[in-house]
Amino acid sequence: MAEKQNQEFWRWTESNWKNPDIEWKNAQYVTVGIDVGSVSSQSVIMADGQIFTYGNMRTGFDSPDSARKALKFALAATDMPEDRMDYCIGTGYGRVNVPMADRSITEIACHARGANFIYGPEVRTVLDVGGQDIKAIQCDEKGKVNNFLMNDKCAAGTGRGMEVFADLLGVSINEVGDKSFEFQGDEPEAVSSTCVVYAKSEAMGLLRKGWSKEEVLAAYCKAMAEHIYHLVERAGVKPEFAVTGGMAKNRGVMERLMAMIGMQRMKTEWDTQIAGAVGAALFGYALCQKGKGRKK
């Protein structure tokens, strides 16, 4: 019982990966994008505009330290020294606190550019559901931002809100989406609020009434989908539609959201959480091609 009580249900799986088909020593330019978000941090290392390696891990209490750890995590899968990089760009919530960055660029620009890379140039609407905010971004065929709308008033509908809810119900955040479809009977109504404080109180009340955890999860995922939908509806949706950030991995929210929007979302083989760091590394690559790289 004690082991279960100490389990961190909110903790999602960290990962790093190296492309076996790329040799960094053969690259003209090695560029790095580091995305320090409120919940997760990613480092993507590119060799001539192609992903060589990346690391995706939890953000700590210190942004500079989180940036260093994310870069170290990406490098751990390789034999490349840190000083090989020709340009580094910081992005995300903690972008101005990335100590090894040559400059910083907003996460809005980086997610649009990164989505263009990981999903393809057909992307026109990018939904980024981050740890603390939600962004609906319109972009062109090159991943350039045309317009965006952002909701950052509270954790409602964000990754942090889902972490709190997973911990409350004692369900691993990696299983929340699937379990939200495992209830018996008809789809329940959405909880009345996605505000983390009020939703927690409402969820406890529903459990006391005899609702299963799966029913409560379904009601909360539906509420989150509705919350996100209202933002997307205001921003306007142009196909093709892509989702970045950790929430893209939660089918409980995403499948309900797409049913409301009435279209299919694009698929990708890449980890949706690395989109911002990918965009940052690509901006660095473009600057290197213009002669702006570090002097060796």
C-alpha cells in the first residue's frame, strides 16, 4: 500500500534517441534547439537540417539547469562533444535562461516551424497544448506564422492540469487516454469546469456518488477537449491540422476534440513534444547557412 501511495502517477516517460543513419562528423553544420517548457524540456541536435539526436525530459525548478540536463540527455546517446555545435537557439517558457544559446526565439515561431518539419509542409493549423498554456497557430507552407491565438490564464486544459488529475485518481498519466474509454454505458457529460481546483473537487464528488475512475476520466477528458475546442474555433481551423506537445499523446482528449472539429489530425512518426526544439534547431541551421554560425 505504501508503495502505491508513493507512486508518482503524473510522471510521464522521459526518452532520448539517436538517428543511426546520421554521422555528425560528416555534417557541415550542427545546430541545437533547446525548448525549456514549464513541464518538459527538449533538446534536439540537427546535422545539416536533419534530426541527429534528441532528449525529452521533465523540467526542474531551475531553467538553466533544465536546459543543461536536456542537452546532456540528448548527447548521452552519441559520442559528439558539446563544443561541436555551430549554433544553439533557446525557446519555450524558459528560453531566456538557456545558458548555451546564441539567441532565443518564441515558442510560437518554433512550434510552427517544427510542426512543418515533423508533419510536413501541408500543415496550416498547429495546436500546441503545453504544460501551462494552449496555442492555436496558423502557418504557411514554410512553417511561417500567419496568426495565432493563445490561452494562458490558468492550467485548465493543459498538460499540468492533466498531471494533477492523474495523480488525484491514481492513474498513470500514460494510461489516462486509454482508460477514459474503458467505462461502462454511455459517454458521461463533461465536468462543469476544467479549472484544476474546481475539477478536483467535482471529481471527488463524482467518485463518492459511485462513478468509476474511468467515467470520471472520460468526463474530464471531454471537458478538456471542449475547452481546447473553444480556443481552436475562435482561431479558425484550416486543414491540414497538426498537434504538438504532450497532450497530442492523450487519445482521450484528442479523439474527442477531433470529433468536435470534424476532421482528421495529421500523423507523425516523431515525438510530438520535440516540435519546438526542432523548430529552434532549424532556425539555427538557416542562420548558419547565412554565415551567422559560431567562429571555430
